[in-house]
Amino acid sequence: MLKNYRPLFFFTFLLFPGLLLVSAQFSEIDLSWGGDRAKIIESGRLLQLSLDQISGAGFQTRNEYLFGRIDMQIKVVPGNSAGTVTAYYLSSSGTAHDEIDFEFLGNVSGEPYILHTNIYTQGKGEREQQFYLWFDPRLDFHTYSILWNEHHIVFSVDETPIRIFRNAEHLGVPYPKSQPMRLYSSLWCADNWATRGGIVKTDWSRAPFVASYRAFKTDACTYSAGKSSCSSFSVKGRQALGNENLRKLRWVQRNYMIYNYCTDYKRFPQGVPPECKLST
């Protein structure tokens, strides 16, 4: 099944970023690669990434976080977006890294985006869940949120939870709780795999492709010099979903989930991974 690929030029630009400090609601964010394909407009209220045949673009937070909630409003590439991927994720550094992924897989006009999610712990991923959305994410901004504490990770769209990954250390499953992570986002071409397994290629006559961001907000514990500093976020509280949000979660998974690694018995003939035994 799909894995979380990253373009090679992404890492090149991270080595030589030439970072640009931005203002207003993006004061915690640096434009990290892609040159003028990453820009802040509207007096600092709107961030845009663009993709052409030469390069995509990306940004990252200057701060590292160890537990918290991250919110961003995103409007993905409109129209025929086949072959494009808009990635929005938390990641630590190193080969045994932790990562929490949203990836928006573009499609041809009239066909739905696929929202691809994945979680890496200590360098191991392959925990994909994929969804169609109950709206067209190309038409307007919607809020995509990651809640991460020591008990669970919750992916939400417009305050509706779509996925929960529970701490299953008691089952021998590593959980991301000790490696601080930055928020990254990138827009890049993956037409070798992203749209129908690479069958549909990017139509470069429609370039540049543009993804837009606004209303970035964090309520998180920043990490510096080996210490975590929190403002209002409670790392101790379980922040349980509650009955209403559990009902929403099950509604999404029943009606809009199109792939779940926990039910892919052909992929795991000897039994699905241990964390799949935990109920949502």
C-alpha cells in the first residue's frame, strides 16, 4: 500500500534552506525551500506554496514540540490536481524518527481527493488509513488538526475526529513520546504513485499548482535544550474524545474510510499489528 514518500529535492533544500522569517500568524514558520514558490501575502495572513515543473515548495516551524495541538486551515490545489501531493505533518529528525502525517493526494477534476494518513514510530510506518472527505477540499479552507499527547494521537477535520491512534506500549508497540517534532508542509509532484498508482500523470499545462494556508495555531509544549515548556496544553490530561466525538469518529470511519491497514488481512496474513486490537 502507499508509503510516505518525500522528494529528494526536499532534503536538499533542508540542508541549504536560506530560511525566511515571516510575520503575523505565521511568526513561528520559516519558508524552507522552493524559493519564491513559497510566499506570504495579504499582510502575513495567507501562506501559499506552488509547484511547477522545476520545483515544489515547503515550510517548517522554527519550534519543536513535544505534545500539543496543531491547527491549520488549508485549501488544497484546485481543479485538476492529479499527481500533486500536499503534505502536512509533524516529524522528528533522524532515521528512527517519529512522524504524524496528513497527505492530500490530488486527482483529476471531478474526482475526490484522497486524504492519506500515516504514523511512524521509531522509523516504522505502514500504518496507513485513507479517507474521502464529505466536502470538496479544493473549494474552500478547512481546518486540519493534530492532537498529540501521551495517551493518543487524534486527526481531526473541522473539529470532526477521523482517526485515533492509541498508546499501545503495553502491547509492545512504540509510541511517539520522547522525540520532539516540527511541523512541516510541502507541495510536490508524485505522479509516479499518487494518482491511481501512477497511471494518471500531472498535466503541467495547468501549472503552477497552488496550495493555500491560513489561521495557523498551536497549543503545544515547545522543546528546547532538552526541556519541554508548556503554556496551556495539558500533557497529563487524557483529553478523551467524549461520546459525541466518538460518534463522529465512527460516522467518518463507517462512511468515508477507503483503506485501513488494520483490516488488510492480505497484507498481514499472520495477523494485523498489535495496536489494531484496541478499539476506537
